Amino acid sequence: MDGVTRIGVSLEPELLKEFDKLISKKGYVSRSEAIRDLVRDSLAENEWKNDKEYMSGVIVMVYEHEVTGIGEKLTVLQHDRMQNINTSIHVHLDHDRCMEVIIVEGELGQLKALANDISAVKGVLRCKLTMASRSTGHLHHIGSRS
Ligand code: NI
């Protein structure tokens, strides 16, 4: 592989044994691949702690449109946070349920708060926030009531 630096990692036998078990369970072809994923996850997790990090993402929600007041609540919520919302797409799933995909951008803390507020609306069955960091491209998922 080009542009890859080899590093040596020392592990206690017990830890290595547990790690190899995990690797085979998850179907990794090599320890290197597993370690790369762990490092990426760890870096991504660290970004999650920075509520000021600027992110782009989507909120996907499924809701029951016949629940009293839900349409208005969701509309007011989105107008209140329009600085974080680029656009939204509405899909009528079946007779009772709608799916809405909202394209969002802003500080992590703002996007998490928006997704939380949406998931708290009565009649929202599922609400999930997926984001990509602007600086690293790492993907993040937050599932609330999913
Ligand atoms: Ni609909």
C-alpha cells in the first residue's frame, strides 16, 4: 500500500487473544484492518465530544402524520432552526406514515439538539442523525428512538 506507515504494536497475550477473537467474529481479514477501524472509530468518537465541530449531515425521521398537531410542530421546529437546514425531502410511506429527510449543517451541538427535539415530538416514530465531519470526512450516527 502506498502512503502507509508500518508501526509495531505490543500487546499482552491475553489482550491479543481477546482481540483475535473479536477479529474473527467481525470477519476482518487481518489485524491491521481491524486496528485501522478501531483507530478511525476512536478518532470519530473524539470528534463527537466537540460540540463546536462544524458538520454536514442528514436527519431521517418517520412519523405518523395523523397525530394531532404533528405537522405544525415539525414545521415550526424547522423554521426556528432554518440556519441549520438546507433542504428537506418528504416521502409518503403509506396511508399513515411519512418519511422526511432533512439536510442539515452546523455545529455538532446544534444538530444534536435539533434531532433530539424532533424525536421528542409525539408521533415521531424514528429519528436518526447521520453526519460527516467537514474536516476529516468521518461519518457519525446518532439514533434516537430508532
Ligand atoms: Ni406524507
